Amino acid sequence: MAPSIPMSTIRRAAAVPGRELRHRLGYAPVVAATVAVAVGVVVLLGWWLGIDELKSIMPGVLTMKVNTAIAFVLLGIGLLLRTRGSHAAVLPLAAVIVLSGVVGSQYLLGRDLGVDQWLFRELPGQIGTIEPNRMAPMTVICFLLIATGVLLVGWRGTERAASALFLGALVISLGNVLDASFEPTAPTFLTAYTQMSLTAAAVFLVVSIGAMNLLSDGGLFIGFAGASTSARLARRLLLASVLVPTVLTWLWLRGEDAGFYDLHHGASIVVLGTVIFLAAVIRQATRLTQRFEAGKQQVLEERDRFFDVSSDMLATANADGYFIRLNPAWTETLGYDLDELLTRPFVDFVHPDDRDATNVEAARQIMQGQIVLNFANRYRHHDGSYRWLEWTSTPSADGTRLYAMARDVTARKEEEARHAAVMAPAREAERRREAAHRRIEAAIAHRTFRPVFQPIIELSTRRTVGFEALTRFDDGSRPDETFAAALDCGLGIELETVTLEAALQGARLLPAGAWLSLNVSPSLVAEGATLGRVLASRSRTVVLEITEHEAIPAYGPLREAVLSLGPDVRLAVDDAGAGVANFNHLVELRPDFLKIDIGLVRGVHEDVGRQAVVVGLVHFAASAGCQVIAEGIETDDELAALRSLGVTLGQGYLLARPAAAETWTVAEPTKGLTDAAKRDPRRRKGAHDPAPVVSVFRSAS
């Protein structure tokens, strides 16, 4: 059975931007609470000092009552504590409810309980005040709604009720703000009682909006946050929908009072203004939509270019078992026209012995929402033979489509079959595994390896800007095989750790100013503590190269682990262009460096397809703000082609061979390059070195 990854892992990775947005919105309750506490303290200070301007904050409007100011301070404290998840928030919030309830009961009972003037006294006859120093009934209601809503946040099944309470307070406070704007002779609600001050109404607006962001779904205003086109448009429309009708109505009333026009002409002006406003809104929405569609079209065109030039067999299939899109690699591999593959169920091309497993695998993806890695089956070639294909596929979120990549692994399968025919018994295989375990343990214990360093060159100036750390084992074993064996034996992290330590120690002899590039596995980075301890001894900027040799279950924790290592630790994605999964690394990890796979560099000067992929990667890097490094440059033609395509950094045997750190302390890495090329014409013609050096993790030069 092919290994699989739950879709929840991918959805969590895709949801990272949403979590970041919620993190930013988390500041809204803090800001609202700060405003409430600050206003309450200023008003209380005004009552203590007898300064009328501080009692109302806004000159010429109703003063805020003492109990109102105290309740705002308590509400702000409770909101701050609730934001931090503290259970102590219950105390100030309950105090707000009790205080508001006691004041409100005086209206219901028609009695004075003596709580209005208990701290500071207010003389009768104040503007908009029926009972001296008694908070308005609408103020009481807003405090009860918001405090109760904040208490309900976090309890299962109560967030909808909390949202309704916050919305109620928002509507009441907005009505009072509009009352103050149009200067009515009496408030909209409860006209026979004390009015809510404009300052209190404004604070309630801020607090109710901030409290909504405590809800798990972000509340009513989640759609207005963020940098997306829809969020920007929503913010503009919200502001305009509040201001424009308000201003038009205010002008209507003022003009009518001044005698500029009568009631009917005023209504015509409001209608005309509303029509103009809506026309402007439609025009702005159209412009934003057109801009979005143009950007989307550009992205689709770039995606299509990558899709068409990929040497991998890329496919999209529907839940009915038909391909709906294929790239030209299918024709190259199987010999069919694309139309022939698209018009028949894909299972018709599958070997009869593999059809049941293929149907089960496809159904499992659609029903269970799982990614499948390395599922293999046989497809019929146009000439009647069969080709082994190895698949990596993932279903869409709604389960209606499958997105897949296949590679022709026929040669590998045939080779595996030949090996299987002559393989030793399982006991022998286990013995070899145990021997490898002992050998790797000895290598770790006795440090029977040494680091070498290959310069990374700035192609335009031939200046050395960095070094990649590589490893040679004393017993002559290939590093990629040794690391693979270590991973299989459960010693992958241990071997990787000691080789990294040796590389960092040896790098102390390298020229100052150049960074050190270390190949690391995703599992070591995600583990965090071990890599942090190893890198503590670094003496220069470190670049961590992440390859796709090991699957990355979640990108968010990996990025956070890299950030926790410090600002002088940077990130590179290795083997760029080598597979679809690698493109996910580029998008999700947002690296500082993008290393073009040696498979794309080899023969790039004479292959238009490779050139197109390189140009696309360079364009992507420029847009993402990262630098491009070409690996494995071995001929002058390759070097010239890469420079012409916009690649700025490179490494390879043509530029400089890997060597011990001591070598680079006495010689410039690129010195004598021209003479070396002349003495060894194979460097100009593209001949390969017979003994490549492999990096600390797995990749070669």
C-alpha cells in the first residue's frame, strides 16, 4: 500500500495565512480594552479634579457619569484578561454586570438606591440628565450586553449568542452616535430618561467591534481584515456606506432648516447623491475585479508554461474516472495523442492486474481525502507494451478532482525485478542492515569522515560569496548511500548532527564574509533543539538547504523552527525544478535562496525546455525576493547560458572543486580558473568528473 499523508496536514499548512490574519486581528480586543480603560480613567480624573472638559472629553457634549467611567475601566480590564485567556476576567466582568444591574434596577423599581452619587456628586439640572450622576438606560443595556457576551466567549455553543449580544450593543451605540450627529431634541430610544453621552457611545462602538474579534470565527468583521482585494473593497464600502448616507442626510436637514429648499427638493438631493455614490461603488468594484482577473490570468499563464514544459507526467482527473487535463509528457511516454487519453476512462489504459488496486486507491483519495505518495501501476503503451508509472497525487478539497504527477519508472522496476531474482534471503538482508548499523555507529563514534567545502561564486564578478559544506567518509563509501543507510537504521539524525558539527568546526578556517551552506533534513529542522545546539557554535551566517528527499508533513512548524534559530540563519530550497513537491517547498517555505537542480543545468545551453524552466525559476525568485544558485556547472557553455538567463550565483567543477577548508585560506577559489579549463578541455566540452563529492545531507555538487 502506498504511503499517504492526511489532508488535514495539508489544510493546516494552507491555513497558515488565515492563522496570521487571526493573530493580527487578536490586537483588536487589546486596543478596544485599552481605549475603554483610558477613557474611564480620564473621566474619573475629571470628576476628581472638577474639570468639566475631562468629564465629557468631547467639549460641548453630555458628561460621562461616574459609574459609567468605573464600568468602562472594569470592562476594559476584563476584556484584556479574556484576551490572554485568564479566568480572572470573570471578576471584573461580573462587577460590570452587577454595577449595571444595580443602576438599571433603579429605573425598574422607581427608587434611588444611593449608588449614583456615592463617589462624586453632580448637581441637578445638567444637560440630558434626569437623575444626577445616573448612567443612561441605554448605557446600562450596552454594559450588560458586552460584559455578558465576553463571559460567553469560549464556551461551546454560545458564540452565536455572544455575537448577537455584541451586535446589539453596536447597533445601540451607533444609534446614539447618529443622534448626536443630527442633534435631535430627544434621543431615539427611552426619550424620558437620561441620554447616553457621545463619548460613551463612541467607546461602546470600539469595544463591541473589538470584542467580536474574540470569537473563534473572527466575528462579523473578519471579512474586512487582511490585504486581499475583497477585504480592501469591503473596508472602503463599509466606510462609504456609513459616511455617505450620514453626510447626505445631514446636508438635507441643514439645508431645509436654512430654507435653501423644501422637503421634496431635499429628498431629491439625497436620492441623486445616493445614485452617484452607488455608481462610484460599482465603478470601483469593476476596476478591482478587472485588476484581479488580469493578475489571475497572468498566474494561470505562468502555471500553464510550467505545466507544459515539465518532463514529469502531470494530470488532472475527475471523480468519474476520466482525465480532464494532461501535459505533453504523456504523449512522449505512452505514445497516445492527448485526445485519445482524454476521451476514455483512465482505468482502460491500466494493466488488468492493477485495475482493482488503482480503483481502490482513487476511491480512497476521494472518500478519505488523503495524499498518495509513490503508488505504482502499469499503463499500456500505444505499441501494446506496458510502462510502470509511479504516482504522487492529491484530491481537491471538495473531492471532485485528483491532481497527480507520474514518472515512468519502467527501467527502475525492471532493474528491481532483476535484483529481486538474485536477492539473498531476508536473513541476509537483515544481517547487512545490522552491519550497516554497526558501521555507521563506528563512524559517528570515531568521526571517520571529514568535511570539504565547495565555493559558491557570483557569476558576474567571479567573487566567492559562500561555501557549501560536503562530506567524505574515510572508508570511501558514497555519502548519499551512507546517509540513506543511517536513516534506514534509525541513525539519520545522529549522523547528520556529527557531520554538521564537523562542518561548522572546519568552517572557522574559511575566509571571513562568506556564508556557510549546510544541507539539512526537514526532520532535523523540525526537531529544533538538536539543530539549535549544533548551530550555537557558528561563526558566520548559515544557510540551511532543504531538499525534497524527505517529505515535509507541515510547512508552518518548519518555518517557525528556522526563524527560532536566529536572524543569521537563512533558508534555501535545494533541487529546484526537480519535481512538483519542490514547487510546494518554494511557495510554502519562502526561502532566501533557490538552488536550480543539476538536472536542469546539465545541457541547458542546448535545450530550450530547460532554459524555459530556468527563466521561470529566475522570474519566481525575483518576485519572491530570493536569489538563484545554479548547481553542477561543468562547461563554459552552461555558464554562459545561465548568465544570459539571469542566474547570478553558481557552483560546480568548472568554477571550483570542493576542497578542505585550509585550501581556501591561502588561495582565492576562482584563481587559475581559465588555466585549469585550458589544461582540461573536458571542462569546456561537458565531460563529467568520475568521482563527485556529495554534501553533508545527500545532494551532490
